[in-house]
Amino acid sequence: MAMLMFAVLLMLILIILTLALLWQFDARADRAEWRRLLALQPDDPPRFDQSMIADLPEPARRYFTFTIQPGTALFPVAEIDMTGDFSLGSKDRPAYQPMEAQQILAVPEGFVWSMRTRGGLPISGSDTASWTRFRMLWVIPVARLGGDPDHTRSAFGRYAGEAVIWAPAALLPAPGVSWEAVAENIARVTVRHGNLSQAIDVTIDSEGRPVVVAFQRWSDANPDKVHRLQPFGATLSDFRDVGGYRLPFHVEAGNMFGTKEYFPFFIADVTEIRFPQAMK
């Protein structure tokens, strides 16, 4: 009996050590990816001028005229701190959990979203262009995904769409970024990077606020758990001035946007947006 108890205890210790090492590996990977993306911030960026958008369709010009003030340094890499609610359930039973998160956004290269819940059993982890890794009670893995074309395509849709929300400088006319008018108050931006492409429709009010972002996202968030294109979108509000940009501080987003199945699984109140200097 004593030997059995010793063996069980030893196994538990090995499991705990393995989980702790896995957590440490994940944390290092998050930090390394964050540093890589931060290094993409230009040291001496150009400054916004209306001539940069002169050839764009009118709703796109209205979007940039509102979101970027003349003379603003064009930093494409943004850091966003947020609180809010994150759903771990369904429309019928959303099971919202209070959350707080930090994010770096560097379109078209990638992003890191590091999140932890603040109620019930704590859930923490990160999303990036390369992985989704979440844990319960800080160390017990509940999701480890990524490293495949489906994940890469789905993640690209997410962070390209979020550039419209929080990093408009990354979407100025350039190789890999194109704009077209869809309607009087809707502009479509298409972001391309390597073999990835994502079109995003931006609904813009009369003053230029981007109030709705919607697109077809590659996702398996459906009853069949099969990757396919399906509606995704967000509503934006509470616009504030941040270093020459006008950006939304309240965002609600979810799958099946615009259909009866939609519910916002992500409700965020931004606490700070920064355009940090690169760490060379």
C-alpha cells in the first residue's frame, strides 16, 4: 500500500511539473511573438496627409479622415488593453465571464491576444496567428490548437478585421491593401499577405465613424464543427482620441453576424490603446 501511494504521489508530482513547464513554454512563446511584432513598428513613420487617400472611394476617404487626423504619425502596430465579457457558451446559454486582456496587433504579420477570466474557474491563455492555447486553473490545458492552414486562415480574418477597428494606419493604400466602394456608406478593404486574403466590409456613418465591421470568416464555430466561410462581425462605439487617432473603446463581436443565430460572444471595453516604439 505504501509503495502504491508513493507511486501515485510521484505521478501527481510529475504531472504538475509537466503542466508547469508547459505553462512556462507557452508564456515564453507569447513574449517572443509579442517582441517580434513590436519590432515591426517603424522608427520614423510618415505622417498622415489627405493626398495619401485621394484615389480611394468616398466612403473609404471618409473613414480615414475620421480615424486619422492630419499630421498623425502612421504607426501600424497597436497595443490594446481591455476588460469586458467573454462567452464560453452558446446564444441560449452564453455563460459570460468577466475578462481582461492585452493585445498587440501588427497587420498583416500577426497578433497576440492574452486573456484571463475573472470569475468562476479561471481560464487564461492566448490567441495568435499560429496557435490558440487556453488553460483552466492557470495550468490545465483546455484548448491547444493551431499550426494548420485552417487556424492560420481563421486567425488572419480576425486580425485583419481588427485592424479596421484599432489600427487604421495599417490599412492605408499599399501593396497588399486595396479599397472599393460597396454602397454609399460601406467600403470594402481587402488585405492580402502571402497566400492569405480577407475582404472586410466597413459601414461608415455620415461623419466617418466605422460603426460596423463585417466579413466572411473561415471558422468551425458552427454545430457541424466544420471549417467554412460564415458571417462574422462587430459593432463599434464610444470613439475617443488617442494620439491623433479616433478609435472605438467599446466593441461587441460574434459569429453569424447579421443572422438570427448571432450573439456577441466578445464584449470589450478598452482601457488603453498605445502605439509603442519598437524595441530594436
